[in-house]
Amino acid sequence: MTKLDTAKLSRDFTKDISNKITSVPEPQGFRHFFYAMICTLCPRKCNIDRSEKKGFCNVNDTVMLARAALHFYEEPSISGKEGSGAVFFSGCNLKCVFCQNEKISRGLIGKEVSVEKLANIFLSLEAQGANNINLVTPSHYVPLIKEALIIAKDKGLSIPIVYNSSAYELPETLKMLEGLVDVYLPDFKYSDETMALNYSKAYDYPEVARAAIAEMFRQVGEPKFDSRGIMKKGVIVRHLLLPGGVKNAKNVVSYLHETYGDSIYISLMNQYTPLDTDSLKKAGEKYPALLRKVTKREYERLLDFVLSLDIKNAYFQEGDTASESFIPEFDLTGV
Ligand code: SF4
């Protein structure tokens, strides 16, 4: 991933990867919100008791993790040289047909951990030298994560907390994290409702994501970095370019630029990998473009558009990054 500089394109994040491999308020009342009878944490509003059954996200009311380890695949201001302390949560409230982490997003892989154990995992990652705690797909566990962060911070956790999500979430849920999260790293997948419906069963995604990102920016504001270039505060919005998705991507970029200018970073990814999964095979019958990688020309058209807008705070990827080797092993490491 490279910082997009209109004068000089530099900082090759993908090259890095190939070279290496590699007093907050008490949580009064939120357990009631989550545990007692209904879960309305996200826009699905399943209204089910997760202590008794699973909702759309396919996990119950105990945190389930698939991996917690140093991770070197993120943007340079997140991974740095030392790595990001990535904690991969099982389950997801989207059902993307092209999901790159399907085994964990469907809640099929993972180990249940207590809130206290989760807090200790955060502290262990900090002890391993992680530049931050990177909460990957955390939305459906927010109250429990909040509790774990409070415990860990009380025990001395001091590195930045990165919230790495799909942006398909509610501002009121995100508000629970105010003062606890330092960096928001959401996707903005779709500007197009039909695409959002067809690919992720979420027609309202564009509207929901716009509101979620607004709340994230309200909480953390303009980007700030430490002396090594690691982000201490701020928002980086990711967009994974999909095959045949240049128009959708340009509309995402236009919206972000018009709304936030260079007060946020935009990360443009070309690493879409058509995996050999049943859901993608089925979707491919209707949307055959999803069965191929993004072409060089498609990505160049998007980057040309970004340059034409004179966006300075952006990252892009160099070369052919579509590869299953970018997907970590979900083997319960560190859990
Ligand atoms: S977090 Fe899960 S159970 Fe709760 S509303 Fe969202 S999808 Fe449904």
C-alpha cells in the first residue's frame, strides 16, 4: 500500500509485506442493552436474545476470536515495521458473497473468550511490540469490547486502539466507544444501493456507512501521527475496488473528498481475490465479473480519478496484490 502523493508516489506497503513475513467511564447499563432479551446493536436490528440464539451475524453473546497476532498487511501508518496487533473477531453482520475471510465471518471458526481474557490478549499484543490494537470486524461485540478495553487500560494498555470495520453499523453503538478508540479504519464498500443489496444483502449500506463514518470522524477528528509515522488519531476509509466496480468506487471517493477533503485518509485497494467458495461460485452465475481479479486498467482509471481531484491523503497498492497469501491463517493463534 502506497501513500498517494501527487508529486511522488512512494512508500510501498505491499513490498514491505513480501520482504517481511511477519480513565474511561464505567460501563454501566450496556450489558442490559446487549444481553437482556434483544440485540439491536447494528442496522440489522435482529431483536433476538443472543444468550439464546444467533442473529444475522451468526454468533452468540460471548466473544469469539479466530486469531490475535502481529499483522503486517495494513497501511504503513497502521502496521509500521513492528506490526499491528490484529484481533480477528468471528461473525459479521454483512454477508458479502465475495468475502475474503468467509470462514470467520460466517462464525465457523473461532474460540470463545471471556472479557477478561480479551483484555489480557490486548495486553499481550502490546507486550509483543504491536504498534496498536487492531479490532477486526468488531461491530457485533461492541459492548463486550468496550468492557475489555476498560479493563486493559486500567491495567496499563497504552497503545492506540484501531477499530477496523465494514462501516455497516449504527452511530449510537459507535458512541459507546467514544474516548476508547483512537483510529477508525472503516470500509466504504458501496455508493450504489443495488450493488450493496446484490453483493452484501444490505440495500441501505451507503446511507448507513455515511452516518457511521460521520460519527467516527466526530469522535477522533483530523489525523495525527507519532514520530515514526504511526497514526495516533484519525480516520482511514478503505475501498476495495471490485471487478467492474470503477463507477461505484469513483462515487465513494467523490463523496469522501467532498465531505472530508484531506481531513481523512482514503485507502484504495486492488487486492480483490476471487476465492474458491460456494457462495462466490453461486454469485458468479449471476455476477460473472466477481469471478475475476480487478484489471490493471480498472485500478489505473480509479487512481487517475483520485489524482484529478488532487487528493493528497490516500494510499494505493502497487503491482498485483490479488493473492490468497495476503489472507492470514485463522488457526486460533494467540487466542
Ligand atoms: S449485532 Fe448481530 S444479532 Fe445484533 S442486530 Fe446486528 S446482526 Fe443482529
